[in-house]
Amino acid sequence: MEEKEVHLVKKVSKELGLTYKELGEEIGYSESMLRQSVSKNTISSQLQKVLELYIKTIKLEKELNKTEEVKDVLRSFLEK
């Protein structure tokens, strides 16, 4: 049995724990636009790219935070 692919808006919203309204505010889209995209099971190439870049940005921010934590630990260690 083939598994149906989850709509990208729905997937991103769920992964990030955001409502469509909150996600829309983050990426510059209206809640109604996101809901319409999900209900019609369509997605514009622009919206798809925005969501991909948003996910990438969040991942890079997490990596940057990890790097900053390592730098802080090293700095603390070297100060002793």
C-alpha cells in the first residue's frame, strides 16, 4: 500500500509545532493562503521554496547555537 505524501505546509507546521497562522507570520504568508494550499493539495513553487529556505534557516540557527555553546565551553576552559 502506497503511503500518501503529506502536504509540505502541513508537514512543516507539524514539525515546528506551529499553527498555520504562526507559520504564515514567520514566512510572510496569510493563514488563509496556507489553508487554501493544503485544502486544494497544491503548492506554488514560490511557497515551496520559502518553506524549504525557512527549514534550512532554522537548522542553520540550531547549528550556530551549538557552535556558540562549544565556544563558550572552550573559552571557560581556557580561562582557568
